[in-house]
Amino acid sequence: MPRVSPPIDADKLVSMYAGGASLAHCAREFRTRSVTIRTKLEDLGVTVRTRSEQFRMTPSRVVTIENIEEYAARYLAGEGINRLSIDANVATGTMSKRLRQHGVRIRPQSADAAHAAVRGKRQSAEHLRRRAVTNQSRLVHVGPYEMAFVDLLTERGCEFTQQCAIGKYNVDFALEAPGVAVEIVSGSGKGNTHRTRPERLKYILDQGWHVVEVMVIAPFEGGPTGGSADYVIALAELTSGQPSGCGHHWMVWGDGKPYAAQGRQVN
């Protein structure tokens, strides 16, 4: 059964967008997709900003956390930075910084009760699956390159799911009908993510998904461009309707040009 989007308050949407909120921000607020927000705005007669226009409207990238006093109290009561960050939908570094600015002394990581409770313990497959679903609903681990790719896909009218849960893992983007997963690979990823990459990649491919890794690492700089979005959309059209099975893996630079041997299948 197709997913039914929740109703959108037109007045609130227009007010948010006029105030500088991006398509992606409005989509999170109304729990829908960026392409749906774009269509709604166009139906309301609102001119949708280009990516460069949106960037100029948001010169400050400072992230604020509402009710920081509440998060500070929870932290002092023993909750961990990770848990608070998930609830506030911000990065752990941002949560730590805001707590320090609020006068809270941050515990050493080794002393954090939330980490100590699970360190060294193997989590069940069901626990990891539920965590992936939660990460999808909260859009956890979304960085500036991912947000840039949101706009690139939205500008092209492409429907997608951010932080889509595939079993116990999340992928940055999923074009679900053709079964194409997209990962934005930058040098800022966690060390654990790099260590588990082969296992993670094989798992996703074995579920029948095709995987495109968009590489925004040195010497390529500046984040993904329209070329990589065009590549992903063209690949999705090419693979749509093909029999499912073990997926295939492609790697491209942020501009869509080949990074390595294409079509490599991981057994």
C-alpha cells in the first residue's frame, strides 16, 4: 500500500519557507519528502529558491538546541551525549558544545554511563534493526554534503528516502522503487564506519540493493554536484524493473565521473 503523506498546513509552510527554511527542513517538520514540499509550494504559487539562493539565505550554520536546560539536567542525571543528541536531532559534537556553553562539565567518554552499559556487548539483530528504523525517523547523522544532495535530487524531481533503514544499517539515500542506495563518502566519517564498510556493503548488496558511493574526498572538494545526482537518477532508470538478486556496486566522484572499476559485484 502506498504511503499516505500527512496533511500540510499551507500557512505554516509558506511562513517557514519565506523565513528562510530549506525544502529539507520543511520536509522534516511536516514528516514528508522534499519533493512533496516543492510541489505544495508551487501549487500555492510560491517560487522555489535555487540551491545557491537558499545558501545565501542561511549564512549562519550555527545549530541551536531548544530547551537546553532540560538536556543539561538529563545529562547531569546520568544520561549520555549520544542519547541526548538523538532526541535533539543534532550531532554529538554539537550537543557537547552547547552543554559546555551552558556551563555543564562534560564527562570523559570512558566515564559516560550510557557508553559503559553497552561497551563490549554484542547487540541483538532486532535491537540493531530497531535502531536503524529510529535513525531513519529522526534523520540521524545527516551532514552538509547529504543536505546538498537532498537539494540536487529535489531540484530534479526525484523521490527518495533519507537515512533509509535496510536491515540493521542505514543508507544516506534510497530510491526505493528501483532499489538504488546512495552513500555520500567523505573524510569526516567515523572510524568504525570505515572499518565495517566491507561487511556493510556486502549486507546491503545481498538484500538486492544496488549501491552508488559518491566520493567527496581529496582531491575532490566542494561536495556533490549535479553530475552525481544525474548519474544516480540515470542508473535508477536503467535498473528499474530488473529482476532482484545480488545488487551491484558503483563508485563515482562528487561530479559523477567514474572513481573506480564500475559494476563491481561483491559476492
